[in-house]
Amino acid sequence: MSVDIEAASRELELARDGAKPCPPLRGRLLPEGDIESAYQVQQVHTRQRLDAGRRRVGAKIGLTSRAVQESFGVFQPDFGVLFDDMAVPDGVEVPTSRLLQPRVEAEVAFVLGTDLPDERVTTADLIGAVDHLLPAIEIVDSRIAGWDISIVDTVADNASSGLFVLGTSPRRLRDVDLRLCGMVLESAGEPVSVGAGAACLGNPLHALEWLARTLARSGDPLRAGDVVLSGALGPMVPVTPGAAYEARISGLGSVRTCFSKEADR
């Protein structure tokens, strides 16, 4: 089948702006399994956002769970771009109308203090480059109807990105055991998702290493000041309008978000 990068980008943009998810792109505008073309669609989205005055502030890593990778038939993570208008302050209510099909997941966020320009980056390089860690809630979203996504659909859709919330108490990397740090995500005092750092490629630092090498190889490396959402520590949870969610990660503290009651724009 033919590849239509511009048409795929337009459909995602119309879905986003019109608050109506579109059908899957795979097998229709993009070939099944064509991850390279999916990233080209993502790049169109990135250029549009930058041209409209948004500022790139980092990246998010997805597909960091082995079980999720197997469900997609892939054996590597994916990534998307974080923009300044995606950041939501800790505890501030999110208008549900900003999103189409939101879900939440708890993650470790890395904030870099130095650039990572070399694709041969080592663990020591990563440790030296990380300025601090923060607990994070990623509010994932999909412009694909019913979350009926493949690796091609999610990559093209900026890795199913929505918004993100960072905690406000930074921690040093040396003070946290990222592999063993436990996570609980609660709503109304009840756990809705639990996990640990080991769920993220065995250690969130491994996810950061993959991203640093991938972006350096592409010629657009991670830079000082970038925020990197390293991947979910437990299952993502569909958002209930009017609900509040708090993530607690051992050694990192907590972060909270809540959603308005209205579900329609």
C-alpha cells in the first residue's frame, strides 16, 4: 500500500482539534509495522507545534513494559516529544475537555543537567548528566478511536501523549534505588495501580539510556534542561471525570492531579 504522511498527520490533527477520535492509521494511511513512516508523521506534528510557538521541553518514553511490547509485537520502546503547553502544575485541576480518551500512569521523570550528544553513552555518562529526579503522572491520550492502536498508530500520534504533571520535591539520583522503588497510584484513597521501577525495562535508567542513544543517533540529542518521562511503573488507568489521582513513589515522594467533572467540550 502507499504511504500518506500528510494525510495521516491531518487526520490526527482533526481528531485533536475536533474532539472526535479517528480510525486507526495502520493498514489505511500507513502500512502495518512501518515504524519509520510513523515517526515521519510524528515529525510533522512536531514541526507544526514548534511553528505555532510551542517550546520543546523534553521527551517521553513508551512501551517500556515487556508485556506491552509483546502485545504490540515489538521489542523496543518508542518515544514522543514533550511541549511546554503539555505541562500541568502539581495538584491543579485538568479540564477533562482538553482530552479525548485520557488515562493516567505513574512514572519517574529525569531532569538533565548536561547534554547527551553521543550515541555511545554509558551508564556513567547518564548518571553524570541527570541533575535530579521527580515523581510524575503522565496523562496519556489517544486520537485513535477506542484506543485501537498498534505500534504504528501510537508512534504517529506522538506516542499517545497528552499532558504531564511533575512533583515539586527534586531528589538526587544517588539517593534513590530506581530498580526497587515501589509505586502506588491512588484515587479516592484506593489503589488503582501498583508497580515498581523494575517494570520499566528493568530500571528507568535503562529507558533513559535507550532514548539518549536513539536521539543522538538521529542528530537531535537530549539536552540540558530536558525532562524525560521514563515510562510507566504500573498499569495505566482510565480517567474518571471529577476524580483525583495521587502517585507515591518510594524515595521520590508524591504528585497529584485531578480532573473536572465535565466530559464534553
